[in-house]
Amino acid sequence: MGAGQELPWLLLLYTLLLHCVVSHFPLLSTACRVSTTHTHTRTRTLSLSLSVCVMELETHFGGDKPSPKAARASASVDRTLRLIQSEDPKSRIEAAKEIRRLAKTSQRFRRHFSAAVEPLVRMLRSDSGEAREAALLALLNLAVKHESNKTSIVNAGALEPIIGFLQSERSNLQDHATASLLTLSASSVNKPIIGASGVIPLLVEILRIGSSQAKADAVMTLYNLSTHSDNLSLILKAEPVPPLVDLLKNCKKSPKTAEKCTALIESLVGFDEAKIVLTSEEGGVLAVVEELESGSLQSREHAVGTLLTMCQSDRCKYREPILKEGVIPGLLELTVQGTPKSQSKAQTLLQLLRESPYPRSELQPDTLENIVSNLISDIEVEDQSGKAKQMLAEMVQISMEQSLRHLQQRALVCTPADLPLPTCAAEVPSK
């Protein structure tokens, strides 16, 4: 084979090798960082991962005889699959722990161990606590970022024992079960199945009494499930608003958890029952207002969406509870610094919160100055005039500058026909 013919094969070889190394990079970096206590275990994992790369490269090129490393990797996978189906309980536990370890960061091992899903699900019903926990953790790692494994685990009947673990007195088993449901609920195929399994009330109970991590995983699971329309009413029946409000008050250091809390509350206030509970719950509206003021961009968008939904559904009923919590400064800031959706929602909410009940057609145009001027009296009653007036001044200035820029742009695009004709125009001779 000439040099010209060898070049494409070399490029392909390097590309495949690079793909393998990148795919297993988390294993490489982990192996470099671990303490000396785990050096032997991590080194073995790294060796197996690289061997799998070699094995797949050889398969790509149609090699008749695999290398020793590839053969050892294949033999290790086969041995683990045999052990997970053996009659010896200790062997099954050993295999489950091995699957958990190998599948933790490797997508390839998740694929290679797909055949272990059914025996692992059977282990969830074992009398041995160690076996149940080992199987659950192995399944959790197999499901991460692997859609097929997610659906296979649910189809194999894993939900029933996992739901049982949510009620366990062992907090670590409860935490692992909640984490597993979070991973499984990310699959659109699994969402209606999980919702219909009866697990939603238990997840809401986790919001009340679970560990900090379990609460975070539970709210994210409920959010995942809420994106399937049939599940939203099931979540509402479990009365989640009070624990969601409590979690929102106490998760300031976890923006992701706060985002899911506000997103779920925004979805729920589409129902009258949720709006009533949120306003009657002590500090309920205030928690949403505080998230609107200081949350992440996404949290603020969900928070203003929550308040807007409430005010649009019944302005007379919800205007006062919202104004009472001092929402105006946060809304004004959001009209400038929020996402495009947040800005639009904030301006619409400001219009709904204004004092005048008359339609806009009977008043001056919808400028920000007109909207906020109708709210000054409410702000001063709440003893926030200092901060509010400063923000109002800034907002009016910004609005005036925007109006001036708009007029300047209109002047620039004005057509000659719109301009008055000069009395003495110079004529350009035609050529």
C-alpha cells in the first residue's frame, strides 16, 4: 500500500483513538486524583477502560486476533455478567459493585452492561440490605445519560421496589431511591409510567422530611414529571405547595433547586387550588417575590411568571397580596436586567398592578412612566419610597433615552417623500 493510500487509514486510526480517550477522560482524570488508598482499584478501572478502547478499535479494523488488553477487558465484562446471574449471593453483590464502579463514568460500560439490568432489578427484591443497595447503585449508574437503560430498568419492574425504598427508615437507601427516580424521570417515555405508579405523594413527603439532598432530588423529579400534562394534576392532589415554599425559603445556596421550585410553582398556580394555598401559606407570596429579586435569571423568570399568572386570573383578588410584599422594585429592575421573557412579563404585571381600573384606551399611552406613577402611593405605604423612587427615576431616564433613540432612528429612515421640498433645488443633468 502506497503512502497516499496509508494516510486515510492513519487518520481514521488516530480519530478513533482520540474518540476513545476523550470518552474515557473522566476515568483518566479521576485515576490521577484519587488517594493512595484507592490507587489499585482506580488503576484497574483505567486499564479496563483503555482496553475497551483498544478492543473497539480492533473491531473497527476487523482484526482477527484481539490484543491481550482487549481480551482482558472483554473477559472482565463477561465474567461480571456471569457473576451477576450466579446463584451465589456474594458473587452477585461483587458483580453489582463492579458494574457500579465501571459504569460510573463510562458510556461504553453502560452499554456493555445493559444485559445486567434484569438480574440487578431482581436483586432489588433481595432479603439482603447490602444486595439491594449494591443493585440500586449499579442501576443508577447504568441509567445516567443512557436512554435505553432508563426505559429497560422501568420495564423490568424496578419501580415497585424503588418506591418501597422511599419509605425505608434507612436514610441512605431513601436518598439513593430518590436519586434513581430523578434519573429515570428524565426519560419522556418513563414520565407517564412513573406518574401513574403512585410515587408522587411519597416524593412530596420527601420534600417535607427528607435529607437536604433527597429534597433537592425530589423537587427535580417532580419537575421532570410535571412536564407531562397528566402528572400535573396528580402532583397538585399531593398538596406540594407548602413544602415547596418551605424549600424555596431554605435553598438560597442551591440555585438549581430554587429554579425547579419556582418552575414547579409557576406550573401549579395555573390551578385555582394552588393559587389559594400560595397566598394563604405564611410567607408564600413573599418567597416568590424574594426569588424574583435575587434569584438566578431562570428563577426570576419563573417567579414573575407565577405572579403574573395569579394577577391575570383574578386581579382584584391577588393584586393586594402581591403589592403587600413589596414587589415593585424587583419588577422595575427586571424590566431592564431580566431575560426577554422576564422583561415582557414584568411590564405586563406592572400594568395589572397599577391603581387605575380604566382601560388603557381612556388613558395616556402605555409608557413605563405612566405605569409606575400609578404605583407610587402603594410603594410609599409600604415604606419603600427611598429605594423605589431612586429606581423610578432611573427607569424614567432609561425610558426617555429609549424614546429619544427611537425618534432618532425614525428620522434616519425617513424617505425623501416625507420631507418638505426645497424652494430652490439644484438639478443634476442627466447623462
